[in-house]
Amino acid sequence: MARIGFVGLGNMGGPMARNLLKAGHQVTAFDLMPAALAAVSAAGAATASTAAAAASRAEFVITMLPAGKHVREAWLGSHAMAAATEPGAILIDCSTIDVATAREVAAGVGRPMLDAPVSGGTMGAEAGTLTFMVGGPAEAYAKAQPILAAMGRTLVHCGEAGAGQAAKVCNNMMLAATMIVTAEAFVLAEKLGLSHQALFDVASKSSAQSWALTSYCPVPGPVPTSPANRDYKPGFATALMAKDLGLSQEAAASVGLTTPMGAKAQALYQAFQDAGSGDVDFSGIIRALR
Ligand code: NAD
């Protein structure tokens, strides 16, 4: 069983750390919020008083933080985590951040580092069924596999540093545009007098089939577990989708590419968030489209 340092124990990191404990690993945790730390301590984690202390004497050190600036600051800035790690340690950042910062941090830490963002949301984090998309050296990935497998079901090694973040922004750009057009189609069906169930029964078995339709159907009824059935309580919050779309547009600009559908999706989700819907599930965009 491995010694693991874990920094960032919020909605995702908390349940991920608990799954590592369940798998028998020793976890030393740190979070700026005492309540987040107390929750994993109650599940059996040791607690550290600084991020650097959590990173020291660990074989694997994991961060699950909000954004790129937090990740840079934690590893290379005032929290000095990289300098505190043991020479043989493998560093894993599971946060969703911009590709450029992921590459900059990986190049600066002086240890093998993986960017390993996830999809699957808080439910996947609780259930240990996350998908990890991983960038970084193959040998570090091979060593980290059993650790990631304790928190997720699907692991994909996508390439060198930053490739995991690249996969994440591309995936979520596809998802956002698909959700918007799926919601538009349900609104059009309403206007044409076609029932939600009839459109679902056809599209879910036809060429328009998608995860947005069959797992997160934006109208109540056809998929009883979708957020539409609980007044769009997330699920996957609009604020997080808007953040990921912003990252996709930064990534596109960094290579001189325009992604017209991705840009439109970003504008629509940003407007939905600005209108006060940041904490609404992203399938709730159907309200704005109506
Ligand atoms: P969160 O805000 O619930 O948790 C972040 C935690 O990091 C907080 O507890 C905060 O106190 C802590 N933190 C911030 N700076 C710190 C520091 N310097 N040292 C120690 N702790 C620090 O966020 P979350 O929902 O857990 O998301 C984390 C990451 O996962 C984000 O990048 C997000 O985009 C990504 N993500 C979230 C979801 C989701 O559904 N919530 C799904 C996939 C990916």
C-alpha cells in the first residue's frame, strides 16, 4: 500500500481521498478549509498543517485544486510543494486547468509529474468510477495506475505533459455544444407539438444519440436520473462548464485556431452563468433557450 499526500479536499478531492483510504492506502491530507480536512480525517486520513508537509514523505502526491493559478502556487509558488517531495515521488495533478500551466508546472517541479484531470463529476468521485485522462511520462503513468484505479474506472494515457488537459478541454467542448443543440431540439419539438418522450425515443436510437441526451437529458421524464428531474440541481454546474469552455478557447487561441461552435457554446454558457445560473446544472441551459 502506498503513502499518498493529497492537497485539495473539496467536492471532488474529498471523496477521491476517501476512496484511496478505502483501498488501504495511507493518506496525509491538507486543505485550506478546516471543514474539508476534518471530513477526510474522520474517514481515516492523517492531516498535515501545510501543503508542503502533506507532500513530504509521500510516494505519490496528488493535488485537486480549483484552477491553474492555485496549482502553480501550490507546486512552485509560496506553498513550495515540489521542493518538499522525496526524490522518487510521483506528482499527480487531477485539477482541470489550462494546458500551458500544466506544461509549465510539469517542467518546473523536477520530478515525474502527470496531469490527470477527470470526468464523472462528484457522483463518479464518490463511486470511484471517474475517467482519468493522463498526460506525462509513460513510466510514471505505469506506476500511478493502481493509485488512479482506486479512484476511477477508466484510465487513458493521452501522451506527454499537458495531453490530459488537452483531452479534457476537447471533450467538454464537444459535450457543451452537443448539450446546447440537444436542448434546442427539445424546444423546437415543443413548438412543433412533438412530445419529449417521442423525440427521445427516436433520437436515442438514431444518429443523434449522445451522452447529453441519454444520461443528462435536458427535459424531465425520459431519463429519470437526469438533473432536469430535480429542477436542474447539479450534476455538473454551469460555472464549471463555463470555466472548461474558457480553457478550450484559451487552448485554441494558443495555437491560432478558431473553433466557431466551441466559441458560441462558451458565449452561451458564460451568459447563462452571468444571468445568475452558475450553480444550475449545465443541462438547465434549456431554460435560457426557451
Ligand atoms: P472545490 O472548490 O470543491 O474544492 C477545491 C478545494 O481546494 C477547496 O476545498 C479549497 O479549500 C482547496 N484549496 C484551494 N487552494 C488550496 C491550497 N493552496 N492548498 C490547499 N487547498 C486548497 O472544487 P472541486 O469541485 O473539488 O473541483 C476541483 C477541480 O476538479 C477543479 O479544477 C474542477 O474544475 C475539477 N472538476 C470538478 C468536477 C465537479 O463536478 N465538481 C468534475 C470534474 C472536474
